[in-house]
Amino acid sequence: MLKSTFRSDLILLLAAVIWGFAFVAQRVGMDYVGPFTYTAVRFTLGCLVLLPILLFRKNNAYNNLNPPPSEKRRIIALQLILGLILFGGISFQQYGLQYTTAGNAGFITGFYVVLVPVAGLFLGHKNNPAIWVGMILALAGLYLLSVTHKFSINPGDFFVFICALFWTVHVLLIGHVAPLTDPLRTAVIQFAICALLSWIVAAILEPVVMSAMVDAAWPILYGGVMSVGIAYTLQIIAQQKAHPAHAAIILSLEAVFAVLGGWLLLSEPLTIRMLLGCMLMLAGMVIVQVKRSGNGG
């Protein structure tokens, strides 16, 4: 059990790395296209990357699952709901990034680190003290990492806070759905729903211009293939074994890699305060892992 959960945590960490560097792609991509257009194209690409694998792979362990029709309908309904939640979360995040600082956006998005275990208590999840300590350290690290000036509430902050609410529900629901069915099929369904809704909203609110999409090709490709096609699927696979609160803490490390990506690729500053925030977040994850090792899994 310990080995399998450790592997899941490593997979979640890889997803956090990809998502962290995706913040760079998101910022650059919106220099050329609107937020809903960017989201629509990247999630369409994510579907196109995964669909051939889903259709043509062999020896799928989930093919032997044969739930009754009522259970199949329930699983499909949950997958469709995941798509709606994903659309809501990514849309509010992408839209809010236009009107708030990257620091505020990173901190407010990170509220799901607190919200996931708190919500989990009402769902009957068991959270040992190590998880709470790790959560507090991760949240403190997010604060030092992201908030670099006086905190103020503006429309962008409000939109990103709503995004954090969506991520909370998404992490918890993924933890419920992932063990029930093929994670790759779940990924494709939720990506398709998110892409379809984004195309509809983009067509209504934004100019959808092919030349602009071509200009934004590299950030869109990273956002679609790496961030959507690979990282979201890694999350689904990993959360078959990972505790939702553990997943929230590890995935929150995307803020660390967002700062590193901005420093390496956009020449953004990397201060002592930011480095201390990175250390606190890493400490939160390590405390959770050490405690679980001591408990035998």
C-alpha cells in the first residue's frame, strides 16, 4: 500500500510541475487570444491527444468491469458533472488572470488546499494531524510565494476565488469517480465537455480568429498537450490511490513551479521571500509523507 501511494504522489507531483509551467503558457497565450478561446483550443487538443489511445489500446483492465445499467448511468452522469466543474474552474481562473496579479491569483487559487480537507470532514474522510500540519505549512508557503504586496479584493480576485471553489469540488469528485471506471475515459469525457462549452462561450464573447491561434501556437500546444492531455490524466490516475487531502497539498506545489517557470522563461524576479515560500510548501508535503511512512501507509 505504501509503495502504491508513494507512486501516486510522485505522479501528482509531476502533474504539479506541468501545471506550474502552464501558468507561463497561459499568460503568453492570452497576448494573442481571449481566455475562452485559449481554453477551448487547449482542451480540444487534450481530447485529440487522448482519444486515439482510448480507442485503440489493448488489454485495458477496465474492460472487464461490467456494472449494472443503473451504475453505468450514474458514472456517466458523474463524468459529465466533472466536465462542467472543470469548465467552471478553468474559466474563472483564466478570466480572472486578466484582472488580478499573478501573486494574488496563486494565493487565492491555493485556498483549495484548505477547502479540500475541510469539505472532506463533512464527507466522512479521515484527516490525521499530519495532514493539517502539512496543509498549514503549504498555505503559509503559498502566502509567502504569491502575495508580494497589500492584498486587495478586485474583480479578478473574486473570479479566482470562485475558481478555488470549483477545484475543491473537482478534487473531491475525482477521488470518488476515479476508482469506479476507466480514468482515461473520464479524462476524455470531461475534456470534451469543457472544450465544447468553451467554444460556445468564445463564439459569443470573443473574436475567434485563426491567425491569432497560429500566433499563440506554442503556448496553446503546451496548454493542450502537456497541461490538459497529460497532467489532468495523471491526476485522475493518481487519485485512484491518493487521499484527496494529500492530493490537494501536492498539487498546490504548482505555485512553486509557476514561480520557477516565470523566473526561467519570463525573467520574473525570484526573491528570498518566494524561496522561503517554496521551502514551506515542500516541508508540508514531506511532513505528510514521513507521517504516513511511520504509520505504515
